[in-house]
Amino acid sequence: MADNVPIGPGARVTLRFTLSLRDGDQIDSTGDRAATFVVGDGSLMPGFESAMFGMKKGESSVLDIEADHGFGQPNPDNIHIMPQRLFQDVKLEPGLVVSFADGEGSERPGVIKRLLGDRVEVDFNHPLAGQDLSFAVEVLDVEQVSDEIIRM
């Protein structure tokens, strides 16, 4: 494949990245390893993919990802008040991450926000919801593998 294929729909991209908060706190990184995904396969949030559109093999950039294009804004409907009795054998404190099984049998993490007597406020929003992010990316390879746009 030619080295001048730009990142876009149907491209297989191999890259290294570092994801940070805007204040510089690092959240995630591939380190020296490379990660590969196909645009639209669900591996990366669409806002991260589209921010890279047009980049080519050998290019590096630091991309600013606004909260609305990253993990979204916190949704007040994802904050629940639950009876404390559901948390037996757990020392509850604000900031503790607890895991719940959802209706489909998958694990769903929630963060204890406040203790309210015999009730507990649990936030099920993604921990990065509402955060503007910095996405440092180094594109190692781009290959056009499909003309189809894959979206869930």
C-alpha cells in the first residue's frame, strides 16, 4: 500500500498514543507498544477517530478533544441513590469504585459520591465525562482495508 493513505473511513491505523487531561495528567498510553484499529470498529470513540482524519503514516500530533467529542458530558440520569444495605462487606467512602452487574450480565463501574445516612449516591457516568482531553498520537501505518463505513 502507498504511504500516503490518509486516515479516514475504512482505514486500518497502527499508532502509539498518550491520552491526558488538559492539565497534563496522563490517563492512558500505549507506551512503546503499538495499537491497531479499523476506523469505525468501535475501538476508539468517534471523536478521537475523526480528530485524526487526514493524518498519514509518519505524522505526529497533539489533538485537543473537547468533552462532547470524547466521553461526553455527565448525565444526571446516571447518578443513583441506593440503599446502603446493598453494599454489605464494603467499606464505603467517597471516590471508591464499585462494580455492579447490569441487566445483560456485564460489569458496570460506579463511583461512590456521597454517603447519605442509610443511602449512598453512586455516579455511573464515565470517569472522564465532562473532561476536555489531549490526545498525543504518532501514526505508524495507515492502510485502506474497506470502502465501507462501519458504525454501530
